[in-house]
Amino acid sequence: MTTTHEDASHQSTTGNNTMSSSSRDIAYYFESAIVFIGLVGAAANALILYAMVASKQHEKQMLIFNQNVLDLFSSILLVATYGAKLCDIPLVGVVGYWTCMWFLSENILWCGIIAAKCNLIFVSIERYIKVVHRTYSKKILRKCVVYSAMAFSWISGFAVSMGITFSTTDLVDGVCYAYVFWSTRGSQLAYGIFYFLFYFVFILVTFIFCYGRILMLLRSQAQVMAAHGASHTQQVKANSVQLSIIKTMVFVSAFYAVSDCPMDVYYLLMNIRTDMTIIESGYYTVLFISFLYICANPFIYAIKFEPVRRVLLRLIPGRKTNEQQSEGTIQLPFSNFTC
């Protein structure tokens, strides 16, 4: 909603902004569950990062590594942000102001989440170029280009989140009003539509185009690879790793689209309809689903990304890996893949 500092002050003094006891209970249990999700997500993402470093995939798949760093960053801030809300810190003076601006408004948390969304776009484009335009991939995907994409993801996340938060959030009479003080109704509506179109529709279209073209190409190559059998051993091994990466990112992208859709739709409606607020059980539900992505994402890498899975399996006590046996048997990478 759009309002002024005088309106916010009046609401806080008259009690219009206070929550009912049932709403406070819902908020408490929701925030506790979010802290738990953040702890699980932080531990899981840290384990995946270790596995990527141990398998040296962080040097080969830098954008995917950056995606997991962003997920770890978001998980840690998930715990810090909702831990601060549970502590019910008195918002007084300079400390109260910056606590409101960075944590209670979820500003720093969404810096990481928005950066991760942007990085997912670059991962999809990189996969598309490497598979569909393999001849030109080495010329296009040089290290300076990849590093620039990684830096842009981080910078854009902080720029978008901080720009919106600091211009629409303020501390009034000890109450943190997040995303309330829009300059005009039109600016709020414009940002809501922009956020939905870019961070959901555009990303979804990118997923469909890039991975759709990739899967079509892989399907057409499957018959050719099967016909050659084991005569192209090195090519088979290379394509097997590539296929593992593609399958992993397809699952990650699909899970992102499903889990983030309710939150993006709700946020769009919240900016269109002035009678909707974030102090509602519906908001808690869609936000909970959205945050599940951060927690569950590492498990997709653990199951689908073969180099990471091998490292994680070696960490299980008493489990013996069959690497030597698997090296002696070459399996066609497309034999168990269906489109």
C-alpha cells in the first residue's frame, strides 16, 4: 500500500497495525519453521559446496558453484532474518533503524534471493551455448565473461533489493514499516508488474527455451551415440558428464518454477490490490513454499549431479564405492534418458 509517515504513525498509535493473538501465534510458528529450513539449507548447501570443491567441479562449473554459494548465503540470512524477528528486538535509535532496514524488512535476505534468480538465467544460457552452439562456446564463454556474469548476479541482487527497500521502508515510532512508503501508487504498481514479468515470466521462458532446445538436441543425438557403441569411449564419457549437469539443472529449474510461482503471483496481487498485506496467513504459506527451494535445492544436486554424488557417497561410513568397476564398464549416457 502507499501511505505517508503521518498515516503510519497514526496506525501505530491507534493500534490498527497490531496483530491479533492468533496472527501472532501463526507468525511465531511460521518464523520458527523458517529458521529450521534455513539451518537445514545452510548445512546442505555447505556440504554440496564441499563436494564440488573436492570433485574440482567448482573450476569447471563456476556458475553452478556460484548458484550454490548464493543459496548458502540466502540460507544463512534466512536464519539471521527470522531469528531477529523471533527475538523481538526493541527498535530504538540507530541500531533499531538499521535492524529494520536490513533484517526485519528482509532486505539483506532478498539481496541473495534475487541474485540467485539472476544467476539461474546465466546458468541456463551457459548450458544452452555449451550444448547447442558447442563450436562457438569456447569463444563466447571465456573466463572473463563467466566472472562478469557471476559479479552481475551479486550486484543486481543488492541493487534491486536495496533500492526498493531504502526508498519504501522506514522506522516510525518503534514500528518497522517495510515496503509501505511508495512515492506514488503508479510506482508501486509498475514495480510489482516488473518484478513478476522479469523474475518469473522471463526466467520461466528462458528455462523453456534453453532446456527445450537442449533436450531436443540430446534426443536427436541419442540414436547416433547408441549406434556407435563403445567405439567413441572418450566422447561417451564427456557427454555423460554433460548430461548429468543438464539433468540436474532441468530439475533445479523446474523446482524453482513450481516453488516460486505462488510467491510471485501473491506479490503481484499485493501490489495491485491495496487491501492485501503481508500480515496474512496466505503470505506465510506462499513464502514458506518459496523458501523450501533454498532448502531442497542441494538435495537435487546430491541425487542428480554425478561428480557431487560420488564425493558424498564416499563420506558415508562403511560404504565402499565401485569406481574401479564403473570405470571398466562404459554405459551410453543417453540409454536411460527419455524426453
